[in-house]
Amino acid sequence: MTDRCAELAAGLAEIQARIQSACAYAGRDPGEVRLLAVTKTWPAADVAHLVDLGLTEFAENRDQEAAPKAVELAAARPGAAVRWHMVGHVQRNKTRSIVGWADEVQSVDSPRLAVALAKAVAAARTRGERTEPLSVLLQASLDGDPERGGAVLSDLPELADAVVQSGELILRGVMTVAPRAMLPPAAFELLATAVDRLRKDHPEAIEVSAGMSGDLEAAIAHGSTCVRVGTALLGYRGLASP
């Protein structure tokens, strides 16, 4: 095992222990919480190491980095059953590329984006480049800050309807990032209330993607089914992609 692989293995073991502990404290089954490795700015070689360690789900936030990385990983680990998630802001002019590599987009924040993604999926299916609809999560803004992205909570029902009516998207649930000005427990409790309301009309929205390296315990305590971990798993990133 290389030094880098050993480093990743240690990070993975620590994160898995934190998830186990958080679930035990919350009285939840650890099998209810998925670990999504956020590999932005890290090379495909690191993703390949994580595949070797048993991980299968990876997240990126920039199409221009993710698209070639997905190709490189497929060459390095042919046949590996991995799923790629887009968790960053999606520009509508990037949807054609994104639906080429992403199995799920967790950052749908407007009906216009839902329409653009659905059109891109339909076109990809026509070209024979994609066979399945695209799974999506609604990005919820807990404080309404436009700089952080996301739909305000009162707009989630309309956004959910737009996704369902698209015909090419599958509504899986909701994603959020806890605002810096809000304590994580309060933020995730607010999200849990909004998710409960949304599920009355959309019971299929079962996924709650919430919690990262610094606040995953609070997210799990309030119902998160997917924690997005980068720094605690891979280390501190540089300012630019390698």
C-alpha cells in the first residue's frame, strides 16, 4: 500500500467511525447514511485509491474538472460500479456535458435549471449517450443568501413539481449546506421540517444530503441520509485543481 493510499484508508476509517458514533447517538441504523466522497481538486488517482478501499460514490462541483476525471477513472478502474454526483452550481450551458458523466445532480435550484437538465437528458438519450433519467436533489437555501445558491424553502414545492413534470428527471430528495451564520443543529432542524412538508406531496423525496466534514454529526441527528465529506477524508485542498 502506498503512503497516499494508507493516508486515505486512515481518513476513511475515521469518517466511518464518526458516522457509526453519530448514528448510535441518534438511535439510527448506520446503513441509513451514505458517505459521498467530495473529490474536487483531487486527482483521479485518489479516486481510484478510494474505489480500491470500497467507496463507490463521488462528488464534484465543477463540470470542467469532473468530466475528464470521470473518463480517467473509468480507464484506471474499468468496470468499477461508481456513481458521480454534481454538487456545485450548475450553469445551464453546461447541462449537456454534465448529463454525460453525472448519475445525480444534487444542486437543482430553479425550475429553469430543471427544464434545461431535462432537455439535455432527452437529447442524450436520443443520441444514445444515456439510457436512464437523471436523479436530482433540490438544493435548499436555509438563509436565502443568493451567493450560496439554492431555492428558498417556500419555493421547494414549486421546484419539486417542475422536476416531477419534466419527464426526464427523478426527484430523490433535498440537499443543503448549513449557513455559516447559523448553528448546524438549528440549520438541519429547519431543513428537516421543510423536508417533512415536501414529502406530504412528494413521498419519493427520501434523500437528505446534509452534513460535511465539520458538521456531519448534527446532520445525522436531524435525518441526513447522505454526508458529503472532502477535507476530513482527503485532506486540505489547494486553491486550484491539479
